[in-house]
Amino acid sequence: MPPPAKLVQHYGGRTDITAHTRPHPDSQLAHCIGFGAYTMLQARYAGESLTIPMAGTGHAASVAASVRYDRSRGLMVAEIATRHRFHMRSVWRILASQNSDNPRQTSLDV
């Protein structure tokens, strides 16, 4: 996974993650995106407010597709939730949204 995607995945929706000090290889951010990428990020944004956006709909769609694929392979909902670090209710919600997109289901309106 490229460093920007890792950054969004782990720190999405957060602000002020850059420190005012020199980059340290043992920081959580360095472990997440790699020390080289962290050094470049630190050189550009140190001392400034940096906001990492939440993952967009494209990421959500790929996660939903992965959840549906896991379910089609026969995995239990609890296993899928553990694998994707979701609550079981979130997995059920994703699976239910698949059914609402199913063209075979028809409306009861006459």
C-alpha cells in the first residue's frame, strides 16, 4: 500500500499529527508510512497544522466489495469483522446494502 493510502487508513480525520521536533524512526507515524516518507512529510509540514482527510467513497466501495467477496467464500460474519477490524453490525450493514442494489428485488408498489 502506498504511503498516502496508509496515512489515510490509519490517521484519517485527524489534525496536527506533525511534531515540531526532528523526525524519529520510532514514532508511530514512521512505522505507518515508512521513515523516508515520514522525513519528507516532516520537512514539508513541521510546525504547521496538517489535516488528513477521511477515506473517500472509492475506498469504502473497495472495502465493501472485499467484505462481500469474503462472505461469498463462506466466511462467517464474525471472521469478516475480525479480518477487516469492523464491528459485526457494520458487516451486516454492508451485506444488506448489497441486497438493496440487487436488480432481482422488486418493489411492492402496484
